[in-house]
Amino acid sequence: MGRRRSGRSFSREDVELLATLAAQSAVAMQNAHSYRALRALNEALEDKVRSRTAELEASNTDLARAYQGLQTAQAQLLTTEKMASSG
């Protein structure tokens, strides 16, 4: 590692402190990287949820229209049957 500015050598405690700081810095950097990756995954998941929700809403609208059409057809059929049986 070389010498201090003062010219003295680093003590064992100094070296241990620097090693601890280096390890903690590495962990902090890894945590920051993991956090960024997690945020990106979360954003991608939220995009998928929005997309799937829109698809489900569209399908639900289509089903509601189809159901309304069936109800209308059923009502017309009942009316036709009543008229045929009375007439």
C-alpha cells in the first residue's frame, strides 16, 4: 500500500480499517446495483399489469356487449313465441 503522507507505515489497525471500509463499499455498491435492477423489474411488471388490465377491460366490454345482444335476442324470441301462441 505504500506509506502515509507523513512517511510512516500504515499500522495493522489502519489496514484492517481500510479493508473493512473497502468491503462495506463493495456491499453498498452491490446494494445500489440490486436496487436499480429491482426498480427496473418492478417497472416492467407494472407495465405488464397495465397492459393485461387493458386487455381484460376490453374483453369485459366485448362480453357485456355479447350478453346484451343475447338478452335482446331472448326478449325478441319470447315476444315472437307469445305472438305465435296467441295468434
